[in-house]
Amino acid sequence: MCFFDTLGIGNFATTTSMFKLRHSVRDEWIPGTLNVAYTLPTVAQAFIYISIVRVDFLTLVTMIGASVAGAWLGAGVVARWPRMKIQVGMGFALLAAAAVMLLTQLQLVPVGGLALALRGPTLIAGLVGNFALGALMTLGIGLYAPCLILVSLLGMDPRAAFPIMMGSCAFLMPIAGMRFIRAGSYSLRASVVLALAGIPAVLIAAYIVKQMPLGYVRWLVVVVVVYAAGTLLKSAFVERGETVSNVQ
């Protein structure tokens, strides 16, 4: 998962699908597990891309700060949500993520400009957008694809999205992860396994593979995301029906 994540695909939705397919993590623990498990691999990604991709320092720091603030607020709320609410929230958010990926694949969104910095109204728009994306991260929705679209809409070079999105996740995930850990809303076993497997995958993708044709992989990810959303919403519907039956 972290191999393709390093190349800009994202790994939250695909990992959620794996959890649902294997029934390995309780639904209400999925957001916390994702944020805890992928913290160290994402920190590695951030160090790599911040060092090799040019982007304005003020833009980078403020965008990262906005995402951290969003994640801190979001994690405090999501960690206390009941199982069914998380299933519904993740289900619809994943469908939105699938729509974003589909628009990108069909080239229906701007490809970006040449700017490496944001100032004035565009910087404010970027901060508001990244704040919202940071909050969504705590629902188990990856930040990479939406952040790429955000910076492109604001006229930035799409390559500048890599240090911004990976730096955002590297700083917000420890903050969000600690709140999930304190609430006990995560799977320790799954988090350790994914973290240990993720770091070498990041290094292989960044330093050995570097780039590869990802068109077919992105189409597959769209399908996987829709599958994950469907299974979460179905679980919520079934549990709601069981709850109503028990009350009656």
C-alpha cells in the first residue's frame, strides 16, 4: 500500500477495503488504525519529497499547519463517534473520494499551473481547503488526491503538491494518532504490521522505482474505493435494521 502511496496514489481507501474484505479490524477502529499505522511511513515520504521538490516555504508551512489544525479537531470528534456513524461517514466520504479520483482520471479537473507559491486570497483558499482535508483524514479518507486537485485549482505546479500533501500528513497523523490512541480507538496489531511493512515500501518506491505508469492502477483504486464505501454503508444499513428490530 505504501509503495503506491509514495507514487501519489494514496493508501487509506485501499487499506480500508483490505480490512473490510478480511474482517481484520473493527469498523469503528479503521480511522484510528489508518492514522496510527501510516504515521512513520508518511514521515519518511515527507522527508524525501520536501528535500527534492521545490516549493515556497511560507506556503508549505502554513498549508501543513492548516491540515494539522483540522486533524486535531477532527480526531477529537471521530474518536468518540459510535460504530454506525463512522460507517456512514466513511462510506459517503469514500464515495466522494472515488468521484475525485474519477474526475482526475477523466482529466476533467485543471492540470495546474507553474506557481510554486500562494499569496493573498489564493493562500487563504488553500489554507481553508487543507484544513478541511486534514479533518477528513481522521475519517480515514486520504488527503493526497484531493490535495493534488486543490493546489492545481489554485494554479500551482502539481509537483508542488507532493511535499505539501506528504508534509501535511507527516505532521497531522501523529497528532490525530495520539488522540485515537488515548481513546483506544485503533488496532495495535494491524498498526504495527502496516508500519513495519510501509517503511521499506516507501524507500523502494522513492529511490528505486521513482516513477511508473499508474493509469491502470488508478482505475483499479477507483473500483476498490467504491467497493469499500459500499461495504461500509451496507454494514451500517444492516446494523441499523438489527437495532430497529431489537427495539421493536
